[in-house]
Amino acid sequence: MEQKTPLYDCHVVCGGKIVPFAGYLLPVQYSGVIEEHMAVRQKAGLFDVSHMGEVIISGPDALLNINRLFTNDFTNMTDGRVRYSPMCNEEGGIVDDLIVYRMSALKYFVVVNASNREKDVNWMKSHLVGDVRLEDISDSVAQIALQGPKSKDILLKLAAAESIPPKYYTFFDNCDVAGVKCLVSQTGYTGEHGYELYCSPDDAVPLWNALLDAGTATNAAGKEGLIPCGLGARDTLRLEAGMPLYGHEMADDITPLETGLNFAIKMNKEDFIGKKAIEDRGEPKFARVGLMATGRGIMREHNDVYIGDEKIGETTSGTHCPYLKGAYAMAIVHKENSAVGTQVEVDVRGRKVPAEIVTLPFYKRG
Amino acid sequence: MSNPSNLKYTKSHEWVEFTGETTVKVGLTDFARQSLGDLVFVNLPAKGDELTVGESLGDVESVKAVSDVYAPCSGTVTAVNEELLDAPEMFNESPYGAWFVEMSNITDQEELLSSNEYEAFCKEEE
């Protein structure tokens, strides 16, 4: 039986088409995936991301555990910083990807994929060492994402300039946004400038409404053009921005090096779960690439990728990208076939669609 | 949008216009438009292809998904809508104006519904 997020009624009021996702009832779209996608690229979009999982890792050995559980290095983090990392199993495969907020030297706030929440909490709890505490606070946290070029202007109507985090991957806690106490980070999953706001479930509806009002009110500069956006646009936006998604570009049998997450894995760290296995594998034999269709057809996930008659890999995600107006996909292919410019063919439901390996990300904000 | 009464309909949400005794035009209904959302791609058969009633004659793609279009009858494809191939959004603008294929030598029909019967069927589906 699926759960509702605190914002369920807002989605119904906004005309959201509700679908089950990761155990929750969420809107896949409101006005349409293309319109929502373009709004985020050109103005602003509002997303309910309350389904995500959140845990607090605290205590004298918090940092020790964070560095053991996750592949990135968190040693030189300061308070108010956010860092992305995969979390690996003993074979070097990926259990989940997540982001870590350093609240203090003794307290870290970790955000995980909704679909992996239970798995992650069980995994982390069973691998803790020393003087540390892990608390799953997912049910007491609501989350709203405000993304797009207009997002800062909209937030400035509701919060003091000093409480808006100035740099990417930084955050402020205990901010007042439209009278609601929240943690605000300059983070997101769209490839645009934007923010993620965490608040108590009781405050979610007033915060959502305040953001929507601020983003749709007409002022001297005209409407900011904020619209609510669903899961459909969330996926096309992240794909267009070349951002990986667990269950697609990452899984428990793919290492971070094989899926192009080299920047988030620090092999010179003393130890972390999966380090030895990854070392033993040696040079990665696979690489994640971006594909752009050069002929008619839309590549989707699990399409075989060929050079001539030789299968070189498989797509992991694919769609029509509304801003770039073309069919793009990410794929994991043999390392030796992964050079940018390589011409390939993708088997799309029995038809070979020509495509080219292009640099990732497909889209980067100007 | 109401379903034009001069057309026939299938339970898989195609509309059929009899342009003659054994010739038809085929498209997708407004119900299909509502459930598919913005179309970004259309795959159609080729002129001359033989179609079999109930089998897929092509498919349509929204951003998120692919859906088959089914032949409401058996016959030969005499024309495909090239405009639709280039501009799939035409369908979203006007589902009853955006035909997919024309067929001739019609034999073997699906159970075709009148506009009233189709409307009743759609209400049940919802």
C-alpha cells in the first residue's frame, strides 16, 4: 500500500497525474513533461521530493564511519558543505549514491534514494563501528526542490539574502523561508541553478504554497513563471544533464570507476568498504558514455549498443530530451570502444538506430 | 472533446473513417491523447505493407513511454501521414485531424464501436 507524502493534496489541487513510485504516490506530471522540463530550463520548477530517505549519523566516530561506508573523502569538509558519494559493498559494487551534509564535526545528515532507503539503513547500521549513532529520520523530513534560473529571485521574496546558500553544494540550517524553518542547500538533480529545502512534514504544505505563490505572482519584472513539476520531468532533466540514476547507471554489480564516478571515489583513502575489491579488479574494463541519436528513433534503457555486428554494451537510460530536442541515452560500453566520436548503432525494439558517442553532460547551464 | 459520430472506434482507442466500402483512414482518439501526453515520435508502416487486424501497425512515443497502434482491420497500406512523422505534436493539437495510415482492400474487421458505444466504453475504463 503506497504512502502519501505531506504534499499529496497539493498535487491533486495542481492537477497532478498521481502514480506509485518507490512506495509513494507522486505526480508523474501536471501540465505535461515537456512544458515542465522547459520551465526548469528557462524559468523555474517546483518538485516534491519528500519521498527521499534521510539519516543522521552522529557521535565521536561519525567521520570515521562516513569515510568507511562511502567512497569519497570527507576528511576536509567544513560545516555547511555538501558532498556526493557512492556507497559500495564488499565486492566494490554500488549499494546506492547519496549526498552528505556536514552539520558539525559530530553530526552528518545523509540523503539517500527513496527506493533504497530501507536497504541503505540496514546496510549502514550493520557496518557501523565505534562510538556512533545512526537515526533514520525520513518520516520526519519533507523536502521540496526549487530549480531553474529564476529560483534565487523567487527565494529572495521569502527569505533573507543571508540565509540563501551562495555556492553550489553549500547549505544553511535553521533558515526562515516564508515563516517556515528549513535547511536550504544549493543542490539539485536538474543541471540548473536551484535549491533543495528540508522542513518538518507539518510545514511542507505552507512552504509549497508560499513558493508557488511567490513564483507565480506578477511583479514589476513580470511573472517568474514557476510551475509544479513531476517525476517525468525530473527524469528528463537529470538525463539531459548527464546525471546518473541508481538502478540505471549504477547497480550493485557496477563499480564507481566503471560508471564514470571517478571524482567521487578516493582510492588513496586508508580504507573504505569495497576498496580492496575495486583495486583487485584493476583498470576498469567498462566506461559510461553519452549517446546522441543521429538517425530517427528514441533510444531507451536496456537497448543493445553495436559497432557492426559486435555488441559493445547496453544503454542504461534514454529518452527524448525536450530542451536539446533530440534522443539521448547513457550507456555502459567496453572501455576500448568508449571514445567520443565513435559511431555506433543502438537496437531499438528490433531496429538499428545510428548514434554517436558524445561528451557528457549533454546539457550544461550557461 | 467529443468523439465525432461519423467515425468508428476500437477498444484500443483507434478511430476509423470509412472513406469508401473497402478503404479507411486510421488515427488515435482523444482518450489516447489524454493518456499518452505529448508525442515526440511516431513509427509508421510503409506504403504497400500488408496489415493484419489486431496486430501492431506501428507505435507512438511520448517522452516516457512507447505504445503500439493496432490495425482495426486487415488490408494494404496505401498512404502514411508524412507530416505526422515530422511533427508528432500535430496529434496532440488535433487527434481527429492527424490520421496515421490509409488502407484499402479491407477485410476482417475488429469489433468497431459507434461514437456512443465508444464513449460508454471509455467511461468504464476510467
